[in-house]
Amino acid sequence: MKTIGVIGAGSWGTALATVLAGKGWNVRIYDVDEQHLRRMEASRENTDYLPGVALEDNITITYSNEEALKDADVVLFSAPAQHFRSAAEAARPFITDEMLIINVAKGIERGTHKRLSQIAEEFFDMNRYVVLSGPSHAEEVGRRMPTTVSVASRNQEAAEAIQDLFMTDRFRVYTTEDVIGVELGGALKNIIALGAGIADGMGFGDNAKAALMTRGLAEIMRLGEKLGAHRETFAGLTGTGDLIVTCTSMHSRNRRCGLLIGEGMNPEDAVKEVGMVVEGMYTAEAAYELAREVGVEMPITNVIYHVTRGELSASDAIEQLMGREKKHERA
């Protein structure tokens, strides 16, 4: 019998908790928002972020890191990317040398431009650290719809242990050693999803969305290769797969936010309207600065960053992209 402590009671953390509980594991959920936890405990449902998905009896709501992690075998971090550092620091005193550590957030830290595994290196033994990512809406996972993801770790045994922990007849898991590629694919696709939503909000068609997704993937690959990722990773679940699902579905909060911006809403108001963390808004800033720092051309990321800051209108962004000098496709 495994015990898993889940740090972060948003939609994704809750959905993964249901997968694990469905396998018979003991799951304890903790979040810094005590009132949110009390609502979950009273209703046995995450009515704030994942309504309609009942919590199994073997999911326990806890009110401290210590309570969630006592004698646990695995700790799963599902805090928003910009809060991963503080979540890791708060949980570290209660994480033992025997625990496996999973992070399922997708983003790049603002200011430092660090991937989340680079932050994790400051706190944990990376031979026990695993990243889980892929095309996986919480709304579908929580309802047991077929889903496939990848787990990445520098330690193949750790990746395989987490693969075994999660695998079900509705949740399939692959392993890879490319932590950099998996993290960048999951983080950067949120920026392109904002762009896809903006294009939809402006009334453009499938041609525009296909172009944004394809050229968006090209610039994700350029940055990824520059930072040491494997090119083929971006053709897989955590690259193309996650890009497709995030750019095309109304489950995607990044696409929904972009849709509102494309319809004319102020970016700040669009985030408030979505009502949950829109990681692409933060990752756009970090990726824009990181690309300039390492000398990688990312024109779509560039214009989306300026749109999210209110420095460029959506229509001007399209004109800039369409008016760029001619190039070879592989350039």
C-alpha cells in the first residue's frame, strides 16, 4: 500500500489524486488555501476547480505539509509553477531520503528563467525527482477518460517507479530521460495556446491556428535544442501532443484567456475572467527574456509577450508576424 502526499489542490492535483486513489493508494492532499481545503472536505469534491468529480474515501484532506507527508512514499507537487519554489521550500523539512518526488506543474520561473527541475536541484536529490507532463486536461482525467502522459527523470528507475504508480487502463504512462525537453514542451506550449486563443477571438480560421501551432512548435524546438533538449522529444506527447490539446480545447485556460484578449478584453481582466492560474501569461515573460539571453529567435513568443503586457494590440501582433522577412521553412 503506497501513500502519496499531494501538495496543491488545484484541478490537476485533484485529478491525479483520483487516479492514484482509484488504484487503491492512500492519498493525502494539502494546499496553502485552508478555506478551499475545508470546502473540499465538507463536499468531498473540489467544487472550486474540478466540480463533478467525487473524492474517493482513500483521499484525505490535510492541513499541513507535515500531516500530508508523514510516512509518505511519494510527494507530488502540483502548485502553480511560479509558486513551486515556495512550496518546495515549505515541504522540504518533511521529505525523507526514501521519498520519490514528482512535479506536474508547467512553467519557467520569472526572474531567474529557471526550469522547475533547476529549482528542485536547490532542495532535493535529483535521482529521486520525476517530471510528469503530456496532453492531459484535468477535467478528462478526473472523469477517467483515456489519457497518455510521459514521465522524465535522470534516473530511469525513478521514472519507471512513477510509471508503475500511475498506470491504469485509462491512464497510460511512457518514460524518457529528457527532463529538459519535457519541461520546455509543457511550459512553452502555453504561450502558443494564448496565441491560438487570440486568433480564435479575432475570428480567424483553421489556417491561422495551424500556422501558429506549427511555427510555434518550430520556435519551441529552437530554444529546446539550444538548452540541451532532444529534438525528437518535441514530436512526442509533451511537445506536439500537449500543444494540440492546449491550443484546441476550451478546457485550456490559456486558450480561453487568449480568446478573451482576441475579443478585445484587457489581458489582466481576461485572467480574472478565467478564474484560475493562466501559466502562459507568466511563462511568456520568462521565455521572452530567456530567448534574448541565449540568442534564440522566437517571434511568436515575442509578440504574445508584448500583447500580454498591453504594449501591442492583437491586430498589430498579427501584422508583425505576417510581415516578417521571407525565410526558408527550416531557418
